[in-house]
Amino acid sequence: MKMLEKVEENQTEIVKEYVNRLYKKVQQRNPNEMEFQQAVKEVLDSLVPVLVKKPIYMKQAVLERLIEPERLISFRVPWVDDKGKVQVNRGYRVQFSNAIGPYKGGLRFHPSVNASIIKFLGFEQILKNSLTGQPIGGGKGGSDFDPKGKSDLEIMRFCQSFMTELSRHIGADIDVPAGDIGVGAREIGYMFGQYKKLRGAFEAGVLTGKGIGYGGSLGRKEATGYGTVYFVEEMLKSQGLSFKGSTVVVSGSGNVSIYAIEKAIQFGAKVVACSDSCGYVFDVNGINLETVKRLKEVENKRISEYVNDHPEAIYQEGCSGIWAIPCDIALPCATQNEVNKEAAEMLVSNGVKAVGEGANMPSTQEAVDTFMEHHVLFAPAKAANAGGVAVSALEMAQNSARLAWTLEEVDAKLQGIMKEIYNKSLKASVDYDAPGNLVVGANIAGFVKVADAMIEQGVI
Ligand code: NDP
Ligand code: 2IT
């Protein structure tokens, strides 16, 4: 017995060295791409136990292959603004892995978009999509275009130009984009229209998140936020806890945040704060979701305007202050690295019991470490926000079958998928000696399926 333990210890050291070497290579090959490096490091570190137990993954250089995108496309997006001036943005699509299905992942329009952001998102998407149990590979794209302050016609011209180039690279069985920050049903509609015109065919399955009237799925709009809450409820249940009667803080006020707030309220929670990139609102009576929906989904206004309708609420400039509000459950649903060590410490000192990541990589590594040290229940993004892409895959299935399911059918499937992701992640954490650590569990459960498919398909 002692002997066996010693062998495993040695093997662990060998794997750790291997993983460190790989990470150094990633740093050298992708200099200055901090977000991509961060996302890869987290995954590499959590895969150590699986590489110890299954050395074939090292022998077959699965990780070396997985951390190198199959291709990264970067292209010019010229468009004409309302003043007649020519503007030029940069577009991206990273096609990271199609080991288990067509590349699949959203498009982000935000001035901060660069190769590092797109690659971190695309890399995480591989494992997230695998966790959903649906046949979808990993991809991501977007542009440094800033939709803020643009007219509807400017948005349309930009989307058309973006799709003119992107259309060469996508297809229902090749690569299927959807929305992300700055890309919702309106943008998907303009891009779908342009794709259809260029192809001369109605290929519904080329994009997801479409309008309900032309091939979109009921429940897709709500799926990410609802899915996050379903996942966190499952995690809370394991400790005899629940959303019911709890106080919740949700960052952001976009697509993911709005439907996370909606489901948390339906589950009996009081959501006391939400935010946008300028500041946050705190409403001791509970955030009025109808006001947030009107401001954000209809009028395109700042969250600061919330206090006009609700004078009892408080608006504060700046994003990080939201994490100083005492709560039982925190749902970061805005953007990457929005929860740093200081924010995590603040949440912990105020007695937070659970954190669920609706956004992609919203917690820094130090923040995650802080939550773990203090035994805060932690639902990592790849697992907790997978509901959006899962329902995208259901949209693809409906498009292929030329059918449309009811909202109840889609929602029931989403609940089943989120439960299954929770169970898979928990089981992997137990099997690989990190019981309850869902970061490790989700990464391993997502990875194994992709890695096995890669081995079965040979070195390509
Ligand atoms: P939206 O564009 O609908 O909303 C984004 C929200 O986050 C807005 O409130 C926005 O504020 C805020 N925000 C964006 N960037 C920043 C920033 N740099 N600093 C502070 N706040 C910021 O996007 P989504 O709701 O779709 O996406 C939110 C997160 O969820 C992202 O991390 C995305 O990758 C992730 N996600 C989205 C999925 C989806 O289906 N849409 C699926 C899975 C994950 P403002 O309006 O002021 O910019
Ligand atoms: O990060 C994500 O999972 C998304 N933005 C959704 C991707 C999708 O294809 O629905």
C-alpha cells in the first residue's frame, strides 16, 4: 500500500512538471495574452489528477493539441457610420476544437475584444460545451466594435459587414455562432439576414439565439441566467440550503443578469443589487425587475436611471463596490475578472455562502482561492453558465428537425441538463480526490470526453 502511494506521489510530481512546462510554452507562444494564459493555467492545474491516472493523455499529447486553436481568423470590418464616415474594426473567430461537434460559441462586440479575450473564451467553451452533453465543439468570436451610442442603422451596417467575411468560415455543420456581450437577438437577426442573402438559402442552423419567428428557440434568451440559478440551487441543496429566503447580489444588467435575477426571485430570493459598467444600484426592497428590463431591454439606458422610478434605491458609481453589499449568494454575471481578491474577501467577511459564475471567468484565480479557503460553495463558469449554449444546441436540434418545441419542453430539458452537469462535476471531483471542488470536477468531466474523442480520431 505504502509502495503504491509512493509511486503515485512520484507520478504526481512528474505530471506537475509536465504541466508547468506546458504552461511556460503557452506563455512564450501567447505573450501578453493574460486572459488566455489565466484560463489555460486554471485548466492545466486542475487536470493534474486525471493525467496521473490516465497517462495516455500525456503520451498522445492531448493537451499540447488542445491549447493550440485549430485556427484563429482575424479580419477587417469596414462600415459607414451615420455621418458617412468610413470606420474600420477588427473581427475575430477562433475555431478551437471540433472533436465532438461543430465549433460552437458566441460573438462578443465590445471595445476590449482582442485575441487574448477571444482565445480565453474559445478555450473555455470547449470544456463547457462538452459538459452540456450536447454534440458541440468550441469556438468564439467577436469584434472591438463598440455598440454603445450607435444607431440601429449603424448596428445593421456593422453586422452586415462583419457577416460578409465571417460567412466564409461558418455553417450549420461547420461553426455555429451565437450571442455574447453586446450581441443579442437584434444583432443575430441582422447577421442571419446577411448570411441568408450571401448563401441564397435559408440555413436556419448556422446561428443560434435567432428570433422566435424565424427559427429561434423558446427559452434561449432566458437559458443562461435560468441555468445558472438551476445549477446553484442544486449546489445549495447538497448542503440543505436554497435560494428561498436568501439575499442575492447579481452584477451586470444584461441578458445573463436579467434572467438570473428573474429565476432567483421566482425561487423566493430577494435580489438587492445589480449593475452596469458605470455603477450599481442597491434596493433594500428588492430590485424591481420590470424596471431593469425596461431600461436595458427596451430603452438602452444606464442602470443609474433605476433610482428615478425607485427613489428608495441607491446608485453608486463604479463596479467593484457591489461586492461590499452583504448577501448570502453572489452571482457575478457581467464580465471577466470582475471579482478580485479584495472583492472575494469582502464577500467572505460579510458571510456569503455561495458564489455562482454567470459570466465567463468573472473571478480571478486569487478570488477563487479565497472562496475555496473559506469553504464558500463555488459554481465555476464552465458549469454554471453552460445553460445558454446548451439551449443553443437544442435550437440546432430543432432547426435540423424543422420543429419547434414549447417553452415548457425546453425549460424541462435545460433543468435536466444543469442537474446532470452538477452531478457529473461533483462525481469527477470525488473520483479525482477533490470532493466538492467543482472547479476541478467541471474541468475534468469536460476534458475527458473531448480527450477520448481526440484519441479515437487520431492525430489530425
Ligand atoms: P450583455 O451585453 O447582455 O450584458 C453585459 C452586462 O455586463 C452589462 O450590464 C454590461 O454593462 C456589463 N459589462 C460588460 N462589460 C463590462 C465591463 N468591462 N465592466 C463592467 N461591466 C461590464 O452580455 P451577456 O449578459 O450576454 O454576457 C454577460 C457575461 O455572461 C459575459 O461574461 C458572457 O461571456 C457570459 N455568458 C453569456 C452567455 C449568453 O448566452 N449571453 C452564455 C454564457 C456566458 P454595460 O451595459 O454598461 O456595458
Ligand atoms: O459563453 C457562452 O457560452 C455563450 N456566449 C453562448 C454561446 C452559444 O453558442 O450559445
